[in-house]
Amino acid sequence: MKIDKSLLSGSTTLLVLKLLSEGEMYGYEMIQTLAKRSDDTFKLREGTLYPILHELESRGCVESSLQLTPGGRQRKYYRITDKGSLLLKDKTEEWKYFSEKVNDVVFGPAPKPAPVN
Amino acid sequence: MTDWLYEASSYIYYEPDRRRVRRELQEHLEDAALALHESGLDWDSAKIKAVEAMGDPKEVGMLLRHVHKPWLGWIYKLAGMFCVACLVLCIITFINNTWTGLRFELEYLRREVPTGAELVNYPSFESFEGTYTSLAPSGKVKCGDYTFQITEAILASDPSWEKDRLCFVLSYSSPRFWLGKPILGNYLRAEDSSGREYDIYFAYPNLPESPTEDMMSCSDIYWVEGFDSMDKHTLQVYRSSFARGEWVLSLPVEADTQWVDIIYEFDRSFDIRIDLRKGGGKA
């Protein structure tokens, strides 16, 4: 299903941090993983990933290192820092709260579980 | 691919960051193009699709510029321009000074050091009609960074004078060619065999030509630049850039004087004796 890109743009930082929390990755790998996990729903304009990564790096939420590929090229890998993990936690809670409230408005409040006798 | 890369990265003003980001984006494009090629596309189509997937280079570039400290880029550019301006100024100054130095050096090499009778009235250039006796030049004397030597000395006589005059050329040189002239100042004096002392004064074209009694006059080697409104010579000093040169000195001596010591006392000292009894010949 195609979605409005504006829905994605606000969540990109959360998605990137979540990917990096699972292990270090390089830029193209992040794009591919994101597309695969979301069944091609989340397809970023790939160039826009790098300003996000560089901004996270300047804030100390991720750090990078150059590593040699089997082909002899140098590739830049990113990994999350402790500060980035804290930001991920905040962003996750923020998203959870936001999406619950959107759901409440669009679908009505979720039924409360019945009390257990 | 190159066009996209250069356009997107051109928005980063800070050159070192711009190079790093361009390299990273290039790796991404190459990975993307390779993946597309492996999925069945030909290389050209794979590259085109890889570039399309990156998005608008201007949009990406503006986002990158926002992250990569534009103010740092401006400082970097300004610093670069300042360095270039300083370098150009240094080159111009170096060429100008070198040219000036070379001109002075050529003039210095063509200089004519006064000899014989020319020493008597130097630097006034008036001819001397009296007689003189050549005296033996001295050996070389090392003093600090310099070597001094009296290369020529005469004892001049004229019936109109009360006293004879000892006139000599004191030369200096140094292997440390970057040094300037040694400081003579008031540190050079003379003392004769009867204990009379002579302080130094520096003769310039606009000072009285007649030396003060009991003083030793000292002149650089000059060349005539022209004449002033009073029809007097205007003089320029010959100047070497390589720590060498001469002075012409002159002092009155009593009839009973047997020798004169030329004494220099500054940081270091030397003492050169001119023996008035050892002549080299009359003229």
C-alpha cells in the first residue's frame, strides 16, 4: 500500500535508530533493510538518509567507523551509542502514545478490558 | 552519477566535510547500482535508477548543508582566501626585495674603493695636491662574526696643514652572509704611540668637511647620485647584501707619532696597529 510520504518523514529518525539498535549497518544496508521489513512500504528517498545519520552523529546518538569491504573499498558503518539508545526509547514511547491517540480518534477509543471477577 | 554527487555535495561549504560526504554518497550509489545490475538491469540503466532513487540533489544538498555547519565552511573559505592573499603578498615582496637586493649588489660589485690620494679628502672628491707615503696594510683580525682588515693606509702631508693625516681603508666581511654591517657607532677609536686618543665621527656630505681636531672621521664608500641646490655632491652608499664592505677613515697625527692603534670595543673587541714608520713607498 502506498502511503503519504509526510507520514514517513516524521518517523525516519525512530526507524533509523531502531535499525541501528540491532547492529551496526552502512547506509545502503539500512535502506534495503527498511524496505524489506516494511514490505517496500517504507522506501525513503535514499539521499535523505544521510542528513539524518549525520545529524544523529553530530548529536552523539550514533557513531561511525570506516571498514574495509571484501572488495577492498572502504565503507562507513554506523552504530548506536548509549545516548542514541535513550533517544530511541523516548522516540518509541512518543510514537506509541501518538499512534494510540490517532487510533482513538480514527477508530474510537479501544474497548476497556472487562473486569475479572 | 558524478553530476548528482557533485551537485548534492556542493551545498556543503566546509571542504573536508564535502569530500567525506561525497565519498560516502558515492559508495551508496555504487552499492545501489551494483544491486540493480545484479537484479538484471544493464549498467547504464542501473546507474540511472540508482541516481533516481537518491532523490533531488538540491533537496539532499540543502539538508546536508544544514547539518554540516555552514558557518564553519565560511570560515574555511575566508581562511583559504586570506592564506592565498598572504602568499601572493609574500611572493611580491620577495621578488621586489630580491630584485632590489640584486640591483644593490651589482652596484656594490662595480664600486670603486678610493686609493692613494683619493683617501685624503674622501668623500668630498676634492683632489689632493700634497704628498703621501703608503703604509703596510694589516693582517686580518677576527672579531665575533666578522673579519676586519686595514687594506690600505697612507700618511698624507700638505704644507698648508698643521698636522699630517693618517688615512686608511678598514674592510669587514663575514661568512654569515645574511648579517648586516657591524655596528661601529662610538665603539671604534684610535690611540697613538703618545697616548693621544681619537674618538670617531661619521662624515656625511652635509656635515662640515673639515674634521674636528683630535677626531677620526669615518665614511662609507659612496657613489655620486647628483648635486643639490648648493651644488654639493649628493651621495648614495654602496651596500652589499652579503655582510661585507669598507669604510674610509682619517685622523690627524702629530709629527712624533710612531704608530696608531685602531681599537674596537663592543660585544667583542679588536686592536689593529698601523705603523707609521713602515712605509710602502712615497707618492
